[in-house]
Amino acid sequence: MDWLKRMNHALEYIETHLSEEIDYDQVAGTACCSAYHFQRMFSFITNVSLSEYIRRRRLTLAAFELQSGGVKVIDIALKYGYESPEAFSRAFKKMHGVMPKAARDNGVSLKAYPRLSFHISIRGDVEMNYRMEEKPAFEMFGVSTVIHADGENPFIEIPAFWQKCISDGTVKRIRAAAGLGEHGQLHAALYNKQGEQLSYMIGYFLPQSGLPEGFEKLQIPPQSYAIFSTGINPSGQNDIHGLWRRIWGEWFPSSHYEAANGPEFEMTYDRGNNLYEMEVWIPVVKL
């Protein structure tokens, strides 16, 4: 219940400051967590990024105000943080399908994005496999790309990156450089989050001989991790996407931890007999 109150207090803060510049640190502080943790949790629970939610709420209120009186478009644009009427008009049309001035027309169809609130949802008694571990510093190597971290984008862009690296032989080269067999399982790291983008690396632990030619190196400091498992399943049946959603939507809200701002990992293991296990490692700090 405390978590619900904190999250709803954060939404109340957002709602009362939509006509001002919103400080994400202040929003997260209202929920008693870091801005990094709040944004990740918000995105996984709602399937929309915090910035996109704020944008939609502002444009919803802007439409209401345009309909209700003779307020100028430029005044509404400035009120909701747009640098020019043109920028506001583009954003308004993208969401509502019409230009701001048309919002006053009788019978025009507009979109309203409602205010969110958090409530308890009973989802069934399904256990989560996790453990806490202290890991020393280590290094990985591989290839990386930049993905969009908000909403469903990671679940689209990451599989596409894997498919590209399989098709062009990159995965095969990483396996060879790591001394793995033809079907050796690689790992992945998510790191360097900047706004709504982050880096995603496909790779493996750095060999003792050093960085193989043509690859990047990622240094990981000592860290406490919460490690979650999909369980051991036949190939193709590890629901890594569902595990991520449950971690942020179920485990973090009920735990006494928050995510630390460091690399996260998807680790894949061959357990033999065509059985595989995937783990998600998330660096955490105790609240």
C-alpha cells in the first residue's frame, strides 16, 4: 500500500505541474526513489515512457482549453512548454489529427489521454525465481547498438538486432573469439541509459588474451545484483519479455530494493538436452 501511495503522489505531482517544467528528480523523490528507477518502473508498468505520458497529458489539457474559449494558440503553446506555435501545432496534430485552431470547430473529433492512477491488481499466485548475489568486477566484449528504451520498443528492436547479427555472421564471430562452439550461448548487456535511449551489447566474457579485434569492450564494476530466472525450458520457450515485465511490475514494487544505475544483463545458458535457461541480472541498492 505504501508503494501505491508513493506512485499516486508522484502522478499527482505531475498533474499539478503540467504547465511548468517538470523535474524528474522531484517526481521520483515524491515516490521515494531515484529518477532512473522511477522512469524504468513507470515505463514497464504502463507501457509508455514518462516523457510520453507527460506529453499526452499536456496535449489533452491543451485541447480542452482551446475548445473552451478564445485563448490564443501561442499562449497555449508557451503554457505547455513548446518553444514556438509551430512546434506545438506539429505535436498537436500528431496526437489529435487536426491543427490547434480546428479544435474549436463544432463536431471536431479529438483525443483525450486520461490521467493514470495505480491500483492493486490480483494476477494469480505465480512464483518468481530470484536470488541476490555480489559480483566482482568483470569485462565483456561484443557489438552494440542504441535502442529506444520506452514502451514496447526494446521488445521490437532487440530481437531485430539479434537477427541482424545472426544473419551477417557477427554472432558466429563472437562465438569464435570467445572460444565457444558453433551453438555456444552468448549474453547481452543493457547499459549507458541516456534519456529514452540505451546501449545494448551482444557478447561474452572478455577472454584472458584481451579484446579480440573488431569488437568493443564493456567494463562492469563490482555490484550487488538481483538475479531472476525464466527456469529451464526447451529452446524458444523462455519468456524473457514476460520476465522483464514481472520484475518491474511485481517484484520491485513489493521489494525493499531499487535499481542502481549500472549495466543490466540477459544471460543465456545451455542446460543440455535442448534445454535452456535465461537470467536477468539487475544491479540494485537497498532502500
